Amino acid sequence: MAHHHSHEHSHGEHGHIHPVTKNLKVAFVLNFSFTIIEFIGGLLTNSMAILSDAIHDLGDSIAIGSALYFEKTSEKKRDFNFSYGYRRFSTLAALLNIVILTTGSVVIIYETIPRLLQPQAVHSQGMMALAVLGVVMNGIAVLRLKNNSDSLNNKTVMLHLLEDAIGWVAVLVGALVIELTGWIIIDPLLSIGIALFILYNALKNFQKVKGIFMQAVPNHINYKEIEERIEKIVDIKEVHDIHIWSLDGEFNIASLHLVLKRELANYNIEDVKKKVREVFAESGINHVTIELEGPEENCEMDDCTPTNSEIVEQ
């Protein structure tokens, strides 16, 4: 039987998700400008903690820039080259961000370890000045994005900036302690702490990105439950060859084969397909491709299974 395609697209597959906002551009300019100041200030103050945070802010600048680029690119309709559209560009940008953050963190840790063994003097007053400026700059950027809380991109970027602000508070406290006590070993300790924090988040995000690129079933979707619910629909004898994946962590897609118990009239077929789409929609899957098979029809796919009993738990 012929394929049926569900076209209940969520907002954003063919049109834009959100317009390129002025506030997002302002946040990018603020963050990127301050990243440059951080690298210069870190070298002038001889502070590895500030250089570590500069790496963090560089990653955030990439995240904001990617969000801007994705907002623009996602406005393109799907074409013959990208039949699913351009949504996965955001995942590619996230992967680039992870690579840069991970590489930068490893370099910072490598350069900081000798400082733990032989701490070097730092300009604590310069560190405090930069830390205050960091809190202010990130605070302004967060406030600019706060008005766009309906945008997922803006929410994600705002979390990055809030993390930055917290990081600068830590640097400020550390610099103050160095100024009052002279304990210069605090600077490399802060640097290691910030770098490890960045690595932890980068690796956590890598797990999400890896799942998307490997077309894994999204974590929040229960494959077995969906299969069992579909098999309970009247007139469906069997369901197999179910594939569920995500384009970008938000827009989820599914395809499946349905074996009917008997030949059905067109209006019965439409009713069956509607019920199947409803099951998927309740799990956040709104693009579904359905292959219908008659009770005596042999599946042409070599891998039409697995069924429930053949799926290995991950």
C-alpha cells in the first residue's frame, strides 16, 4: 500500500522559529567584546582564572553567534539539498562549541598545573576590576534577553550568561581573598575549577549531540509504550519497523509499518492513521510517515523488525 505522510509540522520547519532579535545581537556584541578584554586582562594580570573564564566566554560567544545564525538559517524552507530543512545546523553549531570548549579547557588545565606546583604572583586588584566588569556585562546581557523568554535559543543563551555571571562572582571572591591574604595559589585553583566545570558541561552536552547525530530515540520518548498503544488500536494486527529520531533535539520524526487485520475502506484507513498520529503527537512527535500493509502482504524491508521482544535495553 502507499505511504502516508503526516504534515502536522511544528512551528519552524518551513518558516522561521523566531526572528533575529536585536537583543540577541546586543548580547553577542557584549559577550564577544568582553571575551577579548578578558584574554588581554588575563595576560596583563597573570591570572589563569581569568584566562579560564575567557575560554568559557568564548564558548558562550560561539553559542550566541550560533543562535543568531540558526535563527537566520532556519527561516529557509527545505529544498532538494536539505529535504528536512536546516534545523540540524543548530546541532552542528553545538558540536563546534563543544570542541572549542573542550580543547580550550584542556589547554588551560595543562598550563595551570605548573602554577599549582609553583604559584606565581597575580595582580589581584586588576582581577577584581575585571570580575566586577564581568558581572556587570553579563548582567546587562541577561536583562536584554529576559524579554524574549519565549525563545528557546534565548533561554539557552541566558543560562550561559547566568553561569558566566556566577563564575565572575567566584573570581571576584578569589581575587579579594588573594588581596587580603596573599594566598596566590587560589588563582590556579580557581582556574582548574572553572576548566573542570566547562569540561563537565561540554561532555554532558556532547551526549545530547551524539544522540541526535546517531539518530537515537530521544530520551523523553518511550519507544515500547508507543508500540504497545498502537498495537491496541482496532484493525491493527501488528506494528513493526518503528524509527524515531530528532533533527535538533526539538523537532522529532517517526516512521513505521502497520499491518492491518483486514482490508479497510478509505474512511477506515484514515481513522486508523489519525489514531496512530495522535499516539505519536502525545509524545511530541508531529512528523510521522506510515507504511500500510495488508494482512497477507510480505514486508519488503529486510529489517522490518525489531519488535518489542527484540529491542535490547540501552
